[in-house]
Amino acid sequence: MSTKSILKTININNNDLCRSFARALKETQNTQQQTVDYLHECTEIQKENVKDFFANY
């Protein structure tokens, strides 16, 4: 998960939505972290090479 998505400010005006959001956050504290198997190799590219990277797609 991206750090920026965690740091966003949200406004919940509905009590039911507020309770369900709080419940979902509480439930995530008890879940175990899962390992991820990547199907493709990850590649880091510089911003200058983005066009070249996607040239064949």
C-alpha cells in the first residue's frame, strides 16, 4: 500500500459509514501479513526512459 493513500484526510458524515470504517480498521490490526509472489520481474527505469520502455506496447 502506498504511504500517500494512508495519509489522506477523509470526512465521513454518516454514522453507519463511520462505524463500519472504524470496524474495518480494527479488523485489519488482527490480520497476518501475506507474502507476495511476483509473476514478472520488476524493473526500475529513469523518467527519461519511460517512452522507450513502453515503445513495444
